[in-house]
Amino acid sequence: PSVRRLCEEHGVDPETLVPGSGPGGHLIAADVLRRVGAVDAATLEKLGLRPPAIARDERPKTLLEDYEYGLARGQRAEDAATTKMRRTIASRLTESKTRTPHAYASADVDLSEVAALRRRVMDASGVKVSVNDCVMYAVGRALREVPELNAGWDDATGGRRAYESVDVCVAVATDDGLITPIVTRADEKTLTEIGADVKGLAKKAREGALKPHEFMGGSFSVSNLGMFGVDAFSAILNPPQGAILAIGAGKDRVVLVEGQPSTVQTMTATVSVDRRVVDEADAARWLD
């Protein structure tokens, strides 16, 4: 856009500037400024804005040529060592996505009652609970009411395996990759107890202090990208679990309430299920 604007302002035909000095011969603002004399070539060279020009027929014609051209101009790609954790994550998720038949169901959730609940807890106890804490609380209760989703696939028996305990994993981002510490018996804990568990487990995860029993296992997973402004996404199953919930950001939306427009805060919840374990009707009942 800046190149087009400069060309229009100075009456320059962009075709007369081709090839440009940008990657792959693209035109950049410096090309126009040099043509109209707004800046001299020496200054552009000093600022690194005028790489050696290439003829029209020498410009890259394929992605590979473009990549090699970039290398020749000093653009470098560097391979980084992969940690053991990232190799494990890559292996498990590749296995999950290629061997597990994923099915998805989404619903928009009205957060009005959640906001009111958070205020009541804060006023009553001085404890600050997050939207994610409320999600974990709701997930635990929903799994108790619809136990079909509190299950996984057992390769050894070739069938569905129901879990006795509602143990909900929560995805935590660390420097080495995602790890999923477990809030055990989430269906029996209070909201503030769940909040304390999540905060403590997340801190230990980022410090690399989790013990194996705190992140290995679980019957269900929750992945929340709402804090990054993501509207909605679909998560990959964490085998052998049969379901995982993906949470997006809370956003103000205009909806009709009794025929009148009103603003409510909603978020999108998307559950991914192993279709061998859970069918769409069960996923819908659970989301409800």
C-alpha cells in the first residue's frame, strides 16, 4: 500500500521500477523514493534498503528458487535442537491425529452468570477465581452427569474404557511445550479448591517441578487459548482419553433477547471426541 501511495503521489508508473529491491524482486518504498530523488542511492545502500538488483528473467520462479534466493541474500534458517518433551509431544499427537477418528461439537456459552459468580466469590471470601477455574468446575460436574465422556479407548481390549475418577487435565504452556497437569476428582472439589489446584500445578509445570503422577494419566483434558484472544479452535485428543475441550476468548456479542438487541459476553467451547468412544449425541448432551 505504501508503494502504491508513493507512486500515485509522484506520478510514477510502478512497471518502470520492476524488478524492485525487495525479496523476490518486489517493489518497496525505497525504490520509489530513489526514483523521485527523495533520497540518494548512497543513503539507501547505507541503510541496507537497496540490495543488488536482479534482472526480470532472473527472479525466482518457484518456492524452492525463492528460498535459495533468500539464502543467497543472507537470509538464514537455523535448525534448533528438539527437546525430549517436544519429541514425545510430536509423537503422541501424530499418533492421535492419524489413528483416532476425531469428531467435533461447538457451542457458544453465555458468560453472564460466570461473571456474577466470580463477583460473589470475591465478595464472600476475597478469593479471585478465573474464567478458566469456572470452566474446570463446570467440566467436572458435566462429566459426572454425562459419564460417557469420562472414558477412553483401550487398544489392548479394542474397546471403550470408563474411568472411575473424574481427573481433568489442564494444558499449561512451558518453554519446552505443552504439559497437562491433572486436577484430580474435579467433580468433588469446590470452585476455590479447583482454582488453588490449577494455580499450584501451573506454577510447578513452568518450574519443571511436576511429579509423574501429577501429569501422567487423567480422564479428560481442557485447553484454553482465550487469554491469547483466540475466538475458537479444535484441540487434538490426548490419548487414550476420549475427549478434550477447547476454550476461546470471551467476547461481547450483540444478540436478540425477546426480540430486542442486547450485548452479552460469550465464549465458544469446542469439544473433540474419539468417535469410537463417544458419539455426537453424547457430546451434545455434555456441552448442554
